Amino acid sequence: MRLLALLLILLSVDTNAPGQRRGLFFWTMPLQDIVAMVRHVPQDDGIRLAQLKQTFKDMQCTGEEIREQAFNGGANLVCTLSGSSPDTILFVAHYEHNGPGQSAVENWTGATTLPFLYHALAATPRKHTFVFLEVKGDAGAKSYLRSLSKADLHALKAVIAVDALGLGATRFYLRPIGFYTSSAESLLQNTLALAAQDKGLPPPQQEIPGSWLKIDDTKLFRFKGIPSILIHSVDRDTREIPGSEKDTLAALNDDAYFASYDMLCYYGAELDDTQIGAPADTTRAPSRGRR
């Protein structure tokens, strides 16, 4: 049945979505298929990880492209889409259950988006290597960072954290590494605006997260000097929902979630078409990190 479902999904993929400019190519999936998977929210962390792994496999991230990374206290899941260059763009989300609610918004919506983004970007060979990282909290992020060599860190050009989607319009938060926003950080913001323009939408607004952001998936990467941006959907009217007893499927707006997913597909494709920082050594094969 799973193979049949996957075949139906692939047959329904829109490879010529309206608004895609010349040279920008990716797969998108229908709203009903996306929502059906997002709305299945496991409450146990082990089941969450297993479901994410199966979804990645259903999206054709298989074999050596996907692996679990065990550490003391849990496990991460890493899916790699190798490009023609070792220059790497990392999409990251934490998957563990948080708070007294279902933890449907924070952060199942972010975690379950990553397999869909892999599927979108796998439509055509990429210049950048894309890594999709499901972490179990700060400890998982620390474990992943420890697995990277100096060359891997040099090749890591940008980190995009995905958290708490589906409450409203797509928003972002970019906290500069230094006193001022760097050119690479500005590039992350400007490329997000370009992705919105591709869809005929106004640029997403910057919204500083409040107390709902208990786990900042960009923090440890920023401390390493890697340009990072957080994509979310929380504003002043909804900031009490993520991680609270109100964090249930009832809070999830299907259309808002799909709009964020669709924009992230554009964003990934636009980033692949952008030079972020100095290129890494092109003679070195893309790395998946130490196991």
C-alpha cells in the first residue's frame, strides 16, 4: 500500500507550478497529500523519528543518503542530497515532543516539512549539497556539530531552521552573528524575499520569537559563525500556542502550512542558484560527517 500511495503522489506532482521562473525547477506535492501526512502527529519521540525516517524513504531518500546518528540521550536523522559542489546548505528542525499539548505546531510542522523539501529539491541535479537534519533538541544539534570536520564546517554555507509553521503567514527571524548583519546573512533574507516574489507574494515579515522558542536550532551554528535564519509562522496573536496545551491539530491552518511549504520549495531552489560566501574545495567530495 505504501508503494501505491507513493506512486500516486509522484504521479500528482506538479513539475510546472505557476510562477516558477525559467531555470528554477523543483517538484511540489498537492495540498491534500501534504496535509494528510502533517496531521498524523505521533506523541512518542521514538515513533516520531521512525515516521520521519519512513517519510524520507517514501520521498526516495534511501541507502547511503539517509542515516541515524545516535548520541547519549537520543538520535538524529540525516538525509543528504549531494550536489556538484561540497558547498552545503543545511535545513534543520527538532522533532521531539514539547509541552502539555500534542506538540503539533512546535515542532512537528517543522520536522515533517524536511522530507517534503528533500523531495522538491531532488527533482534535478543541484549545485549545492543539501543536508536535511532532524535533531533531538540542543543535545542533538551539539552531537551533529561534533561530527563535522573543519572542512565540513567550512563547506557549510547556510543554515535554515524550520519551526512552528501553519499558524499564519510565513515569517522569519535572522539574528546577526556580529553587531551588524553580514552580506551572507542579508543574502539569506533577500533570497527569501525573492522566493516570495516568485510566488507573487509580498516579502515575509521579520518577527522576533518570544518565549515559545525554547529550542533555537540556529543558535549553535551561529556560534560557529555560520549564517543562519529561522523560518516560522508565529506572530503576536499566536505566540502563546507553540508548546502549550493549545498546541494541537486544531491550531493548524492547512492553507497557511501549505503556503509556507511551497515558499520553502522556492527558497531552496533559489538558494541553490546563489553563491553564499567563498566556495569550498571542489576537489573534495561532499561529506556526510563522521558517523
